[in-house]
Amino acid sequence: MQKLIIILGICICGTANAQSPYLSVNVKLDSALTASIQYKIEMRICKPVNGSEVNDYFSNEESSIAFKALKDSDITCGEYIDNYEQKYNSYTFYYASQVFAWEKIIVWKITNASSRDWKKPMYIILPVKIKSFITRIEIKDIGFQTGKVIWLDEKGVTSKNGRQIIELKLRGRKGTDIESCTLKKILD
């Protein structure tokens, strides 16, 4: 019986250590503005070169990094992830993976794919400031603005079980010109 308890204890500890951080993202364009227009949504994950050390994955501390003050040389980025689908004349981007989102800068690139003329894409930038083992991001009601950047500074909320939830509606939110963005490297 004692051996069974020891084995059970080892299995429980192994299962607890085998858990992975998780990021889920759901981005939706405003369905009232996207009818009969095709858009393409892509996402990339960037991070500061000198990020904070992670001692406790489960605390909900806030990052001390001033993300807007970073320079291009202070950031590394992955490639754009292309994963979009059309649903009822509204475009949705969904992503879910084992990513520890704290101090990551998430960038969405939205392109008008139905225009014969080349139009500048729109970008949405969201730095994840609150440490959380599980982060869920939902951004909806996005109106396409060619050549604009929307920098989101919201932190989100932490649920009772320690998960971070960032839910934003961007209807009517105006972007700034791409040229005014100081972090050109994270855009392209």
C-alpha cells in the first residue's frame, strides 16, 4: 500500500510539472463593415531581447517594461502566422498554442485582399503586461483602416482561477499612421 501511495504521489507531481502555458487568440473584424470584402488576418509574436526573468509562472505580476519606449534592436519577432477563415461575411482569426504570453508583443496584420489596388495593411499591436500561465485574448468589432496602427494598452483582467482575459471591442477606435510607429521591425 505504501508503494502505491508513493507511485501515485510521483504521478501527480509529474502531471503538475507537465502542464504547459497556453495562449488563445480570437480576432474578429466588424461584420457590418466586412460584407463582400475579403480580408486576410495574420499574427506574429514578438518579445523583448532583455525580458524579465520568470521565477513564478502562476503569479499575476505586471511587467515593468515600457513597451512603447523599446527600439527595433530591443525586439525579436517570429514569422507571421497565416490562419484565417470566413464565417458569415465576417473574418475571424483563431490561434491557440502552448505559449507563455507574458511580455510578448502580439501583432496582427490585416490586409484588404479583395482590392485590385495595393492598399497599405492595418496593424494592431498588443503587449501582454500581466503574467499569467493561461492567457485568452478576444478582440472584436475591428473596422479596417488602411495604413493605420492601433496600439492597445489595456492590461486585461485576471479571473478567479488566475487566468488572464483580455476582451476588447474596437468599434470606432481610430488608429495612427504607420509612419508614426516607432517599432517598424515588428510590423514587417
